[in-house]
Amino acid sequence: MYIWTMKKLLPIAIIILLFSTQSCTENKTYFDQLKSDKDFSSRILDLNKSFELIKKEEKGKLIKEDLHLLEFVYNIGKSDTYTVSYLFDEKGCYEIGIDGFFELESNAKDIVTGIQTEMNISIYGKGTDDNGLNRWKSEDKSISIELDYQETSKWMFLATIFANE
């Protein structure tokens, strides 16, 4: 009798779990989901880290690995993804790219607005804005951050973090 009851309740429990997981994701904005993976500004700290350390710490699904490149994909929303790419030289990570292509323009705009707000209140201060391209630099000019939002009407954004020499 107990096993029969468990067999009946297990599918119901799984369905409830799936709906509750999906509804939790739906309530978060795209920027909140991006931040829950890793804050944008904390990715800046990944500059100069080794290939092995980035590969170990990154939580996304590894989709490409080359001698000087690691690329990870993250799920966001119901059916969208964004990628995080790391480029390396002998000194470590020198460039980080975050690219998103979404079903809705509003989701791309949500991430762009979130990154702009996060960066403007960070140690990098208010960045410059030049025709759909935001730029921030560290005081010593060793780090540059660019946020390309010209194509949000095409449901995409591109962010790049550079270690300047």
C-alpha cells in the first residue's frame, strides 16, 4: 500500500517542483538572473587570472576550449542564453566578453540598464556614453569596460572588459 501511494505521489511532486522552479525564474528580471550567476563588476576581478583558475571557478557550461580561449554559456529566462568568453596570453586573462541575444528587446534593455547602473555606482564611476557605447576606465587606465547597446532593438547586448597594457 505504501509503495503504491508513493508511486502515485512522485509524479505529482515532480510536476509541482518543475512549476515552482520555473515560476522562480520568471519572477526575476534578466539582469537579476545575470547577477545571480556572477555580478558584472566582479567579473572585472577575473582579469589576469590563469586559464586553469577561470576554468575551475566559472559556473557556466563550457562550450569552447582552446589554447587561449574559454567560452561558457548560461541559460537565462525560459529559452534564452548568454555567453561569457575569456581570452588569455602568457600573463593570464586579458579580455572578457559577455554577449546576449534574446527573444525580446526588453530583456536586452533590462541587462543594459542593470550593467549601466552597477558600473556607475562602482569604483569606475559614471562612464562616458558615445552613440550606444558606454565606456568606463580605472583611474590608472589599466582596465577598460565597454558596453555596446546599439543593437538592443535587435535583442542583443555586448559587454567587454579589457586589461590595458
